[in-house]
Amino acid sequence: MGSSLKNGNGFVSEINVTPFVDVMLVLLIIFMVATPMMSQGIDVDLPQTNQVDSLLTETDQMVLTVRRDGKIFLDEYGIDDIADLEGYLKTLVKEKNKGLFLQADKNVAYGLVVEVMGHIKAAGIEKLGVVAEKPEPAGKTPSSKVK
């Protein structure tokens, strides 16, 4: 009985990993190409001021964005109803002890920005940073926006 396996008449019990490695390499290449496309920032036309600090380099912070059309995002995640904003802020910012920055398009209605700031205060967040950009000197083209 044992001699039939030695003659090559039996089944081979080894796994062929070559197809598995091929599939994994293809998936790796697909994810390497697709990932940079998914992590694009939200397009916001920020107000300009001469006093701009580079606070967005911190890792323990989140950015609340209000776009020109009134849509609100917490980092890259859209918030459909402004009534839900307070709950998201409590869960994702206050409980995890993160900093919060507000970035609003300069053409957003003042009332909407005040309403968003009211929800931030109601969530118990005391420290809030406001994002702006430095104005370009006359005659130069605008640089890329903070995203």
C-alpha cells in the first residue's frame, strides 16, 4: 500500500500556491492604484487672513467642513442631517479627546456657520480651531488649497 505513493500512482498532498500568489499580487496592484483616488480632500474655498498657523499637522484632530452648497463633512464622512452632528461630535471627537477644526467655504451663509458652531458647543467641545489660508501676494497665482 505505501509503495504505490512512491511510484507516483497516488494523490499529491502539496498545495500549489502559485495561483494564490498571482491573485494576491494583482489585488495589491489594484489597491495601490485605487487608494490615492479615494483619499482626495473636500474642495473648499477658504477665507484668507495673514495670521495662519499650521495646526493641521496634528494627528489627534478632526476637521469639520462646511461646503458652499451647505453639505457638512466630518473629515471625509458626509453628515446628512445637521441634527445628527452633535452625536457624531460627542462620539468621534469629545470621547476620543481629539481636537476639532472648522473649515467653511467663504461663501457659506453666516447663519449656517453659527448653527454648526452651536452644535459644536452643545457637544461639549470647548476648543475649536478655524481654518483659513494666507492671501496670495498681488500678481501671483493661487496655491493649492489645504485639504
